[in-house]
Amino acid sequence: MLLKDLNKNEEAVVKAVLCNVAVKKRLFNLGLTEGVKVRVIGFSPFFEPVEITFNNTFLAVGKSIAEKIEVE
Amino acid sequence: MNIALIGNPNSGKTTLFNLLTNSRERTGNFNGVTVQEKVKPYKYDKSITIIDLPGLYSLNAVSPDEKVVSDYIKNNKIDCIIGVVDGLNLERNIALIKELKKLAIPIVYAVNFCDETEKKGVKIDKNYLEEKFNAKFIFISARKNINVKTLIDCTKSAKYGKDYDPNIDLNRAIKRENKISLTEKIDKVLTSPIIGLFFFAAVIFSVYFLSIKTGGFFGKYLDGLITGLGENLGKKLQNYGIKRWFISLIDVVIVKGIGSVVSFLPQIIIMFFLLALIEESGYMARVSYIFERPMRYIGLSGKSVIPFVIASGCNVNAVLSTRTIENDVERKNTVFLAPFIPCSAKMIVYGWFAKTFFNGSPYIATLLYFIGIIAILFFGVILKKLNGVKTDSGFILEMPVYRLPSFKSVFFVLIEKTKDFLLRVGSIIFLITFFLWLLNSFNFHGYTENGEESFLYIIGNTIKGIFYPLGFADWKVSVAIISGIFAKEAIIGALGVVFVDSALFNGAYSVFAFLIFIELAPPCIATLITAKGELNRKDFYFMILFQFLSAYFFALIINLFGIIIKSYINLLFYLVIAIILILLIYFSVKTLKKGQCGNCRGRNKCRKNQCTTICVKARRRKKTHFFPKS
């Protein structure tokens, strides 16, 4: 399953981050890596980006990135 | 001794810097408040220099503000680093903590917000971290001034500990109670589809409406006071037999010019107060989250919204704050478009015009703000077409935790802004008004009271032809527009110097065309200088041309509509001009658009991603690009 397919309030564990190196590095620095448990807070009024929370961090990621993060 | 403050965004570096150096730098609760390095001596010991740097997640720079940090570290000697760590969010900070350790510079970690960690049930194992990283961790609170002195004492004795273990067991280092935080609850309401949008509209509307309405209320008294004082002074001076040119100087420059600008001080203060509340609360990041999608549709990023909101305070800060945008094209377009949002100086002009021509209606300025937004949408689409390639840099933005605005920093903003404003009025506005008065009151024969014989008349009359199609047939209006280049408040000064009567404009629509022109015309000289530093030469001149043409275009349209409604006599003449203009714009857009192929950027003269060959330069460009299509 992909991050963008999650519904509001749903929780999942990140399985793989399939973005390119630069984005992956950035997400890593923010703490979003394999094995992190994320929860979807909600979607922007215009359907994307999606706001997620993990480890007390709140992060908004665009659709193009959300569809490259595998979760389960 | 140089001490640099480095840390994640929103970890309280500038708050700590303000405390250490007794300064009043702007703080805020969103990513990218500080975009330049700031250097000042420590307040108790002048031999120590404190350097405040923009927040960053990694030393490998992605956006221009992060590049400031990595460049600074490379090019300057730093004796010690204070790694500012957000104590509420150690997990996220750990990556940067490790990177800083690799720099081989003595380092002390300041774990900020120690007053809040206990309240929120977060426990950090200090000894474990110190042992692992071989460096001191000091729990501070920059807001409440806890342990800050100890921190500086520690930096003096800090040494670089070579041995450290990068494998950290986070579960051991930090323990927290699992609670659904307040931020999450607020976000579910404030970013929900319907309430979110209404809330944003309400926030922006109330910022404008409140500052104009209540500011106008106090401003009326201030204005009355200044005019009353001026009249009394004028009479007294006349009784003493002072020369007439000197009385005119006092009356025109001090009372009508400076006085009418100063009477808007309450409005400015209230506006900056409300903006500071928004910036301190953490709502800014939510605004860019909400508008990411529509902004990308017009070729910008959600992060462009932050400069747009800041622009309603001052365009200089807005242009600087575009540094957080990673993508170059989006950043460029944001710099081009941000001045369309009326800044506080333009609000003064609107307020003055509303008072003089529209019975002081507060809706004029609010309406012009929304026209500014429409102009951004309209010209955003045009810029997107001009700049060709559609980009999606991948939106990642950390949403800071909501915080109650701290009284101290809001208070600082008010003091700084009042000081800035009075300084501006005392220096540049005064100088321009004085200079205009000189030109208006003298000609080759000496002092004159008839404006139609002055130097200013000659100047204004020569350039008024440029603005004639917009309906500004009077030479005084052209003078006002030109003086607006230096500072927008000077427009009032200029119209205060020359005698203002109702015949200045053709009617309400003409006044409105003038206000639109002022809104969209290239910003004041301070913003232009800032923009020049942010853009390359070609883009800078394009920006000026683009803003001038868009202002001209909008004002012309309004003038045309006004004339069509008012009379049909001149219709033919203006229709011809309009057709020529529309054709010109159409062809210029077409020629510029031609060959903007995503692959070859027009080298193979094809349109819209048709060509299969990718030239070497384009390939190289794609490689350096932040987010290439994978």
C-alpha cells in the first residue's frame, strides 16, 4: 500500500521510501524512514498535500512524494 | 571567539540570539523566518561574537537559505557551535546533531524548551546522550531565560571530542507519554475543507479590516492634532514676520507631507501586531499546506504563500523569505509576484485616498488586497506559460507545533516597526517631500507660489504623456507616481505638496485606476535592491518591465471601462489602443512561449515535449535540478 492511499486517522508503518536520493535524504533528516509509524491527520482542502504525524513531528507531503512511500 | 547557532527550523535559535545579544531580531513559528546570517557581540562579554544562522535539516543545502549556512561554515572561522535542539522533538533533531558532530568543531548542544518538556511528559536521558556524543547537552529555555548563562560558560571550555558513537538507541534517549497533541486537534479543524478556507479568508479580512478601521479611528485624532498644531504654528510665524517661503515650507512639508503619513502610524502598528500574532502562532505553515495545490496550478509552490502573507507587511522581507523555496523557477516567480500584495506603505496611500475621495471607506483597501490576489493568479498563469516547463519539486514542509505568541517577541515587533516607520518618515519621506517642495516652489526667478510656473511643473508636464492613456492627464499625478518609486508613502507627500483638488482625476474610476497602478507598479527602491540580490541580472530587469507592464495593463483596462461607462466619445481612440495592446501582448507571449519544450528548451524549435533528442546542456541542467523526473 502507498501513503497516499491511507485514509484520515489511519495508522501505518513505513516499509520503503522509493523517492530519489535528494528527497529521500530530506525525509530521512526529518525522521521519516523505514520502520517509522505514521498517522494521517488529514488532507488539504484541495485534496493534497497530505498531513501526517510521526514521533511528534507534523509533516505535509505532496502527492508526488506520498505515492512513492510504501506503507503497511 | 565566534559562536554559531545552528539547528533545525523553529528550534528557537533567533529567540536565543535575541537573548544573548540583547537584540530584537524577528522571531516566528514557521520555517524560514531567519534567512540571512546575523552577527552581534554577546551582551556580557564583547569579545564573544554570536552568529545566528537560518534553520536547516541537513548541511547538504537544498534551498538558498540552507546554502547560507553551509557557505558560512565553509568561509568563516567558527570557534564553537551551539547546536540548538528542539527538546520536544529530539528524534527529528538527531540527524542534524550527528552531522554537526562530523564538522570537527567544538560543539555544545542546547536542548531548548526545557520548561515545556516536563509539562508534556517528555523525558530526555541527558547522561546517555552526553556519553554517546562525547559533548555537553545543556537544557535551556530561551523564552524563559533558563540556563542560558551556563550555556555560554560551557562553550568557553568546550573541546572537540573525537570519539563518539553514532548508533543511538532512541527509545532509551527519549521517553514520552503517548497523547494526541493539541496541534493535531487544531489542525483537524483549521485545515478541514470548508472551515479551513473560511478561517483563512476571515483571518486575512480581519487583519486588513481591523487595522484600517481601528487604525483610522486613532489616526483621525492624530491627524487633527497635527493639522491643528500646524495651523497655530503658521499663524504664530506670520505674526513674527517670518518670510513666506519658510511658512510654506513648514505648512507643506511638515504638516501636509509628513503629518499625513504619520497619522497612519496606528494603522501600521495594528497591522504588524496582527501579522506578528499569525507568524508566532504557527498558522503560516498551514496556509502554505492549504494552498499548495492551487499554487502549483499557477506555477508556484505552497511555500510561495508565506512571502505573499509577509508582503502585506513589507515587500523587502517578502522577497528575502522566498529563500526557503527550493525550486528556482518557483522562487523567481514568487519574487516577481509578491509585490502585487499591497504592503503597509501602499495601505497608507490607499487609506489617504479613501479618506480624500471615498469618505474614508475601509472597504477600498480590502478590495485592493483581493485585487492583488487576483492579479497574482492572473499573472501567475502568464508567468507559468512564459517560463515553460511544468515543475513539481515535491512538496515537503514541516508543520510547526502551535504555540501561544510570546508577549515579548510581539512587543519587540511593535517597537521595531514603530521605530522603523518613524525613521523612514524622518529620513526618506521627509527628504523626498522637501525636494518636491523645493521643485514646486521655485523656478528660475526664485520663489513662486504658483505651481504652474515651477520646476516641478516642467518635469511633470514632460512625463505625463506616458500616463495619458491611463487617464492621468494631470502633471501632478505623474509626479506622484515618480516619487512613489523611492517610497510609496512619498506619493501622499507629493500630493500634499502640490495642491490637490477634485479635478485631479476624471472621476472615481480614474482614482481607482491610479490605485491599481500603484498596487502593481514596481515596488519601492528598497525592495528593488533586495530583489536584485536575489535574482540574476536578466530576471531583475524582466521583473521591472513585467511589473510596469502589468500595472499599465490593469490601469488601462479600468480606465477604458470607466470611459466606456461615462461616455462614448473617446471610445474609438481607446479601442484602437486596446486592440494594439492586446495584439502586442498576444504576440509577445506567443513568441516567448514558442520553443519552450521540456526536453530541449526550444533548441530544436519544437513545441510541447515533442522532440526526442535531449541536448547536452538540458541534460546537465536536469541533473543539477533538485527533483528530476524519475
